[in-house]
Amino acid sequence: MSDDLQVARLMVERVTLESSRLQVALNAISDAASEDDGTLSDSTLRGLMEAAGMLGDYMDLFANEQAASLRSLEESRNREESRRALAECADSVQDTPVSKARGAKR
């Protein structure tokens, strides 16, 4: 695996982990706010709870999309490497004495 791909993988893993932590923290804030002592209006409190949950969900979605993009990049590179290896194999087969002899007979 190339260095840039390894770095990208580590970055995505970190974003995914941090997103999960953020989602848990925001959900905890949301839960704590739901037990408010009455200083916030109900509509404000509901709005804050909904916003906290939505932000956590968004961050989780973002992280998963980044991970999917990385998987797609890896698959693309793997296909390119496979094509390159197949082409090298085909070239090496053409350079064998048997294939040269067959080519001379034609």
C-alpha cells in the first residue's frame, strides 16, 4: 500500500473515531438537557436536543462517506495494479523461448 493511501486510511479512521465520540457526547448533552431544571423554554430545549442529535448524526454520516471514498480509491488502485500485473505477465509470456518459437512458425 502506498504511503499516501496509508496516510489517508489513518485520517479516515481518526475522523470515524472522533465522529463516534462526538455523537456519544452530543447525545449525552441532549439527554442531560432533557433533565433541565426549567430555566429553558420547552421549545428551546427541544431545539437544542434535536440540533445536538442532528450534528452527531451528520458527523457520523460524514465519516462513513469518507471511509467509503477511501475504499473506492483502494479498489480502483487494486484494479490498476491487477491490470499492470496482467500486462507484465502477458509481456513475459511473449518473451519466452516457446512463444518465440511459435511466433517463428506462423
